[in-house]
Amino acid sequence: MTEIPLKIFLEESELPRQWHNLKAEMKNKPELFKSPKDLSDVPPEALEGLFCKELVEQEYNLTDKYIDIPDGVREFYKTFRPSPLIRARFLEKELDTPAKIYYKFEGTNTSGSHKLNSAAPQVYYAKQQGLTSLTTETGAGQWGTALAMACAFYGMPLTVYMVKVSSEQKPYRKAVIETYGAKLVASPSETTEIGRKILRENPGTGGSLGCAISEAIEAAMKTEGCRYVLGSVLNHVVLHQSIIGLETYKACEKYDIHPDIVIGCAGGGSNLGGLISPFMADKINGKLNARFIAVEPSSCPSLTRGKWAYDFGDTGKTTPLMRMYTLGSSFIPSPSHSGGLRYHGMSPIVSQLYHDGLMEAQSYDQTKVFDAAILFARSEGTLPAPESSHAIRAAINEAIKCKETGEEKTILFGLTGTGYFDMSAYIAYNNQSMSDYIPTDADLQAGFSSLVF
Amino acid sequence: MTEIPLKIFLEESELPRQWHNLKAEMKNKPELFKSPKDLSDVPPEALEGLFCKELVEQEYNLTDKYIDIPDGVREFYKTFRPSPLIRARFLEKELDTPAKIYYKFEGTNTSGSHKLNSAAPQVYYAKQQGLTSLTTETGAGQWGTALAMACAFYGMPLTVYMVKVSSEQKPYRKAVIETYGAKLVASPSETTEIGRKILRENPGTGGSLGCAISEAIEAAMKTEGCRYVLGSVLNHVVLHQSIIGLETYKACEKYDIHPDIVIGCAGGGSNLGGLISPFMADKINGKLNARFIAVEPSSCPSLTRGKWAYDFGDTGKTTPLMRMYTLGSSFIPSPSHSGGLRYHGMSPIVSQLYHDGLMEAQSYDQTKVFDAAILFARSEGTLPAPESSHAIRAAINEAIKCKETGEEKTILFGLTGTGYFDMSAYIAYNNQSMSDYIPTDADLQAGFSSLVF
């Protein structure tokens, strides 16, 4: 066999032509949207005023294992994919571990994360449907940036409702989004009814993700030819993110790599769901005996401390219910530097897999996560995003265990992105002013109070 | 022939094993260091107290066409190289041009620029020589970041003297440098004699690159086992940057691409010198009839409006003289958003090629450069560094000419890096608060007054 390069790049011709629909492989399917009134099924048609038609179809598709990637999406994918699968040889050396560590690196595009994998098809389908504008919200900013890039590429007007305090704390994120031509509105704003109401009630508020979602939904519903798009949690987003796992799987086949442990950070769960997709299918089908680990911040522990329940997707309780692991839609996570992981719930697909015992979950304090991030940056070169560093932390811990036991396990993790626009976290770490936020049981009980079990 | 992929990645096994020493190909050699006293040759030994021995040898080597890249450097190169050669198909479409545009993209590593190509060997050789620490200066921050990364990789303590005003305006750059473990000193500082002197004379000063160089040199000279390293201008830096051109040349051969025009932005000239290296050798040897264009900011026009003269490398006039195109070492360029191009002189190699008529030079106002940057970002996806965008501007202009004449020229340019840590420029552009700075003839005369012709 040929020697494995440090960075494995598939050929452009090997870029997958279909996404992998993990729902179709699962024995216990994730439940689809339920009505808050009586837990009855919400028919797909009911969602087409809010979401693009094709995305709703993908959301509800429980049977087709593979779904074609349109040529117009593959064309855009080629500007930043295939992404590299990298052997963390220098990290291994630093840890003096017999483990082999590989990471799939999704941060080579300007948005700096995997979010572009779903932004591309979402904007493409909107364009195909003849829609004339889109709205979304962004907190940490990765999704807003990715969607602005995709909208610039396909020529689609976009309004991004950015949590006000984020837009002030992250002027660079705001600048990138505007550079790609999107209109950025600091939320809450005077442009929507809900925004005006919140501002009347809390004149000085810095906003929240829940509020930004509500404003983006209201704007989409009130504007002709406009739809709302979302960057995580939902089934169709996990579907698009399967491109990560499919490329990784192909690279592993090509170079005879057999992961014993697959690790991903988990906020809404789309990156993790995408990375594990084809590997998990093998596990379900008895062809692979690997461990799968979801890693979340201890400040927002939806899998490790949440409840398996029916819950709203947003703080404003305007969406249908989803069955998932959740801290409750009224749970407000403490501020942390991993804004992309501050979501109360977890993708129904990932939740179902976890519920069925097909996955494990771990949570880490952010200072421990940053210890790992620094070690990774200095040995491997790339400065990781705070979110991605949760996966690094878990991978390092597994590699250290291998050192203790002498096992030569193969560890695969997803490096979802880079921290270039989010350096305030590193500044806090370097200044030793970073602290950990762990919710008390009482904090959690408050969030659980409104759940439907 | 196989179809050309959008992004051409060479195999890891195709990573060059030698750098290309363009000096050895030139009929008129660049002049080596001269004494400010009497223009006599400065012997290499005289520089070994300041620079690493191996680098001085490379600086003076006028005869060997190829110089081996040590295995320990290739190992690090593999973490971020080969870099992609990308067809700008979407920019071409946007411009509706018959021209084929390719760009070699050096921004895929965390430092965000080509600077890492020279940082790697400079630190490696220092380690081999048994040195125990390094100093450098940084203005815009790209070089400081790259060197901090290389020092983290090889385990070498580093002190970076960062122009004070830059360290304040670019907290993210400062944070990245510190994250990789380097010590950052805002210059002028109390840590050196020259720093204390400047602070006494100008208590409120924000510093300058000239001052930071002087502090870094003083610190290196006074510390046992310490040397000073520089990220541009010098011959050995151009040598290391030839890796850009060698990879590009190999990719062009592999896919039968024949550039008619080769374009690079030029500050100190190392990226440009590196990109053109093997192509220029073909031109010198009569095997290639391409145009070569150096692109500089109109605020700091060393080739287009400078003088061919002997001049100091630093504002403090502490270095030997170099024969080059220069605006005079006392010329202080107006503030601009392309900090990496704010240098009074130009690499002796590039200067000599320009003087011999082997290259052209163009200069552009920064607002025109940013028009091009935005067009590029929105069509190609990647957000370019302000510096790199000078090359984009020139490439777009050549592509527009092709549209007018109907010529299907092949245009190759160097995209040296990304603008992720330098978004203040884009903020100014988006706010329409960006202006142009063009020195008057009187401004230039003042700088020329101390030159030796």
C-alpha cells in the first residue's frame, strides 16, 4: 500500500454525489415534528410557508438512504471541498501515545466552519424555488457568515438577525457578514413586532438567540417570497452535513484506516450527525464495532444532564415540538466562549441514537477544553475554534488512556472549524481570566419545568 | 488529458525537495551588502553575530541553482503544504472574460499568509545551530504570527517586538501570537536602550516598524545564543519563498497550463520573488515569453516612483546598505490598511529584475484594491488579505483587457493570504470611510535626500 500522506485530500472527482440520509438506516426513527397542542403529527405542508419546500421534504424523508446533491451545489462545494483528513502526528508525538489520531478539518473556508456545507444547498434550493430573499439568525456568527457567503455565491438577498451583544463583541464577524453583502440587523430591533415589544419591555437588553430566531421567523413570514433558514438541529441540516462523514469514510477506505473511536463536538448536533453518518450506519448494520462520543460543554449539557422529552426549538416557543434531549427551551445557558454550542436541545437524530445506546456523551469545562486547544495549536499548527476544541479534549483524553494501556487505537475526530474571528476566548485564556460555568441542579430543574414527557 | 480540477493539490510526495535560488539564474546578480562607510563589500562573517549562519550562507550564495530543503523543514511544510493552485472560474464568469485566471493560495495555514514558508526554515536552522532564542519585529502581524507558530513547532523561545499602535489596533493578532507561546513586547518599550531613548524623546509615540526592528536587533545582539530573524526583503527569504513558485510550476506542467502573465503584490518582495522564481528562470533562459507584474500600493510606491540606489534596510540606519529600488529609509508611508506592504525598499532580487526590464510594476489606490477584494470574496468565496488584493486588482484589470481584445490569456497571480485577523480594513470599506493616501513629489524628495546612488 502507498504511504499515507499527513493530509489526505480526496480528488475532486471523488467528491460525493449524494448525501447520506442516516434516518433511513436507523431502526428506531427520530420522531418528526409534533403539535404543541396535542402531540399530533405536523404535516410537512404546514411547514412550507416557513421553510423551503425541498428542505421540508428532506426533513421528513425516512426511507431513502441516499439523496442526490444537485450539480449546482456540487459546483459550490468544489470551492472548499473535499476537505482534508489529517493525521495528528505531532499531537501524538507530544502526547507520546501509541494511538493514531485523525481529524477531519472543516475550517479551510472563509466562514471557518462546517456550516457552509448546509448553507450551500439551503440557498441553492431557495433560488430554485424562485424565492427572492432569506432570513436567519446568528449568535456566535459562524452560521451567519456561512449563509452570507452562500447568498453572495448564488445571488440571494439575506437579512441576518445577530444577537445584539454578539454583534458588538464580535465586530469582525459582523464585518465579514456585511462584506459578503448580507444585511445585518442587531437583535432585538425596531424592524419587527416582537423586537419592538422586547425593546419596550427591556430597553437595554443585549438580546438572545431565542429573540433573534423569533425576529427572523417573523420577518420571513411577513415578506413575500421570503423564507427562514436554520443552520443546525434539523434533520435536513444533518443530511447536508453527511458530506463530512462520506468524505471521511471514503478516505478511510482508500488508506485502510479503521476508526475505533469517533468523536465530535455537539451543540445542535449537525456536525456530529454528519461526521458519524456512514460509520454509524455500519454500526447499526453490525459491520463496525466502534465507539461514538458526543462532546458538549458542561455549561450546556443537553445529553449528559438533559431530559428525553418533547420540546420547542426556540425560546419563544413558536416552533412545533421535537423529541430530543433538552435542557428546556426556557433554559438560558451561562455565557461561555463556545457560542456555537449554547443550544438547549440536541438534534432529534443524535438524541435518538444516544437514547438507543448507540452513542456515548461526555461534557467538559471550558478551561480544560482550552488547555487542549492550546496543546493542539502549538503541535498541529491550526488554531481551533472553541467549539471544535471540545472534540480535541475528548480525543486527547482517549489518546492518554491508550498510553496507559498500551493500546494502538485509531481515534477519529471532527475539527469543525477555526477560531480566527473568535479570539476573545483565547485572550481570556491567555490572561487567565477564563472561568467555568456549570449549571446547578436547581438551574436545570427550572428549565425542565415546562417539558412534555 | 484529465480534466483540470478547480483546486489543484499536488501530492505530498510532489512537495519540492529543494528551494530554487533565483540569484544563480540571473545574468546581472543582485548586489550583496555594502558598507555604509565606503560601499565596500560586507563579508558574510560580519553578519553571523546577527543572523543564523546557514541563512547568511544562503544570502550570499550566487551560484547554486538549487538548495536542499532539510527533512526537518519538509516535515513542518507538510502540515500546510502543498498549497492549492485554484482556477478562479467564478471570478472569470463574473467578469465575463475569455481569460483563464489561476491563483496560488498561501492562506490555508493559521498565520494566514506565505510568511510561514520562511519562518519554518529560519527557526529550524537556529535550532540546528544550537541557538536558544530569537527576536523579531512585526507590524501588520503576519510575520509575527508565522514565526510564533514555527517557534512553537520547533520549541524555540521567541520575543516579538510589535509596533505599539498595531498591538493596540489588532488585539486578535496579539492574541494569536501569544497563544503560540511567544513573548510579545509593544514597541517602543522599556526593555531596550533604543526603546527607552525613544520613549524619553516621544513619550506618547505609537511606535514604528523602524523602531521595532532596532529594538529586536538590540535585544538579539545583547543576548547570549540569540539571533534576529527577518521575514522579507533578504535573499534567503526569497529563496525559501521559491517553494510557492516551484509548486505552481509543477502544477502548471502537470495540467499543461501556460501563464502569459504572472502577477504578485510587492511589499518587501519575498512573496513575489518566490512565486516568479522558476518562471523567471525560464524567461531569462529564453524558454518563456510571459509578462511579470509587481503590484504595489500607491501609498508606498518603491518600484513605480522610487530610486535605484544604495540604502539602509531600516529607519534607524543600523543595517548595511542594499542596492534596491527605495523611497529612502527615512520615508514614512502614510497609514494604509496593507501594513505588510508599507516598506520603503524592495528586495534586491526583485529590484534587479525590474531594473533589467524583466518585470513591470503597477501601483493602485487602496479603494480600487478593495473594490477588487470584495468582488473576489463574493465570487470565489475566500476573503483576501488587503495586501494580496493588490494582485487581485491587477489580475482583474488584465482580465478586463482580455474581454476587450478577445484574447484568451492565462493569468496567474499569488494570493498571499487571508484578511481574517485584519478586518478593520473591511470595516472602513463597508462604512465608506476608507480614503487613499498618495505621497506628493515633495514627500518623496524628502525620503530621497539621504540616498547613495
